[in-house]
Amino acid sequence: MNSISQAINGSQANLIANSYGQETQGQDTRNVDGSSASDKVTLSNQGSKVQTTGPDIPQEAVFLSPRAERAQKIEAMAKDFFSKGQFGIGDIPKLIQRLHQDGILSESQLNRLSQAGFEIPRGDGAQPSLLDFIASQREQLKESNPDSVMIAMLDDAESVLKQMDSLDSQGLNQKAARVSAQLSVFVQGDNGLASRDKEMWQALKSTMQLAAASGSSQQASGQLQRYLALSKRIT
């Protein structure tokens, strides 16, 4: 099996490095979900109507705003799929179903992903988790090519996987989009990867695509379209 450093040829490495550097400049990758206290709950007017007589005193009704309800669903999804660090190839179809079922990823977003060449890799159940795969590839690179830009990319991918409960953070969406675009360069290149390793890289890319596309900011802006157009040109 070829090592990751051997899989990156000269021109491909330059493309990844140049694009990665340009993509990262000026981007804010702070973990900010943009929510405020007013987003969390809406208090009905019932609570302000105090009754001074009678046996029944109305209780204050609390309703989650749509944004708060979405945040709850994202948190629950992250707990179910990513909290134990064991997310792998076989979980991707189930993740897609969950994101769509909970309304985190809309039908139109799924269609745009499909049009951009989104792929669901097929695993045999014996592959490592994505986090274990990242750790092993990073260790190889640190030993063989410690200055490789791929190390920073793997660090970013790991960060996204560990912060999926912040899926509506614009910084997280941008980081996932950047990683996915660079993985497109790598996976589609003539890198001599063994098929098993290529499946793992593809799974990592697909998961980054889902993270990039699922943010609420992507639904209200042209960022998703611009990212998908970039990804499609690369692939």
C-alpha cells in the first residue's frame, strides 16, 4: 500500500497547497453559532396575565423558536452519530437520512449535492472510523513529510467531525467546504491509492460535503452554490 506522501505527486501537491492557502486567508473559523437568548425560547403572553382571583392560575407557556428547535435536532444528531468518535463509512447513508428527516438538510440541498457529484462510498464494515483514519494518515505524514499541507487539512477535518453539534456555525461550514474541495483534488488525482484507502478518503470528503451543505446559512445565501460549483470544477 502506498503511503499518503507517495500518493501526492508534484503538480497535485502544488494545486492542493496553493488552493488551500488561498481558501484559508481571511476566513473566520471561530466556533460561533450566531444564536442569542431571544432565539432560544418564546414566552407567550399568558404569563403576563396574572389572575388574582379564582383557584386556577395560568402557567407560563414556553415554546421553542424554529431556530432553537433546529439547534436541538443538530445536537441530538451529533450525539447519536459523532459523540463516541466511531463514525465510519457505513454510517453515511444513515446520517443523510437523519439530516433530511430532521429538516437539517433540505430536499433542494440534497439535489444540489447530487448534481455536484456527491458520492456515497461503499464500505465492507471492516474499515476504521474516520477519526482513526485521520490519526493514522497524519502520523504517516508527520514521519515522512512533516511540512505537508495535508497535515493541516487533516487537522481541519478532525475539527469538523468533533464539532458536528455546531453544524449551523458559519465558520464550521466554511472549514468543511474548504477541506472537501481539497479532498476532491486529492481523491480525483492520479495518486496510486489502494482502493480501500481511496474509499476512506472519499468517505471523509463526502462527510465534509454534508457538513458544508447542512448549515442554515447555506440555505439563505449563495455560499452553497459557489462551493458546489468549485467542487464540481475540481472533480
